[in-house]
Amino acid sequence: MKLHQLHNSFKRRSRTRVGRGDGSGHGRTAGRGDKGAGARSGATHRAHFEGGQIPLFRRLPKRGFNSPNHKTYSVVNVRYLEDNFSPGDQVDVETLRCRGLGDKGNAGLKILGDGEVTKSLTVRARKFSAQARQKIEAAGGTCEIV
């Protein structure tokens, strides 16, 4: 085999060379159209530019208010405590995270009262709903606020 016999087995399309004469099919305006902002040199538009029309995000009304002091809690219902823990276990953020529960909130853990609990558990959390506290303590467990 000699150098002139080598060929590339992977076909690559050669890049389009614009502005190289009318015979190329991309001569004269080089595929940019006739006039306007896109035909000028250095023409780029920011994302969502609509050609000078009032953009969609400005046409829609402003709504709501985002409080800078809003706290997001990781929420877990007592039904999941019943399913994932044994009697006498201690439940806190770390043990829940190890079992794949309640890892989204950065302000702490809140226990809610959906479902039933029959096991005696020690639950340590930032907040408890009244119903959750009542159900945990009725089952012989304790609620500790961290």
C-alpha cells in the first residue's frame, strides 16, 4: 500500500465556502439575504430576539411576588416513617437522607401528618404539623424540635 492509495473510510462533508462567486450557489449575498440587520457584518441577535417586535416576556403581565426570606423545608409524611423505620429508631435529616427521603429543603425538615404511625419513634425535625405530633406521640414516640 502506498500513500496515494490511502483513503478515509469516514465520509466528511466539506464546509460551505460562502461568497466565492455565483457559480457556487452561495455568491453575491453569501446566503444572508438582501438587506436588514442579518445581512450586515457582525450580525448576531440575543436569545429570544423577535426582530424589534416587543418580545414575549415583555408582552406578558407581571405576576406574583418572590419573597427573599422564603424558607423551603424538606417535607416527609408520617406514613413514610411507618414504612421505613423500626420501633425505637431515631429519625432525623441524616437517617432520612440515607434512605432516600426528604433531601430537597435547605431550611430543615418538616413532618406532616398524612398516614398512620404505630411504631414508637424518636423524631428530630425543625417543624411538626399538629396532626403529625399528635400521631407520633399517640404511638408512644417523641417529637424533638432541632
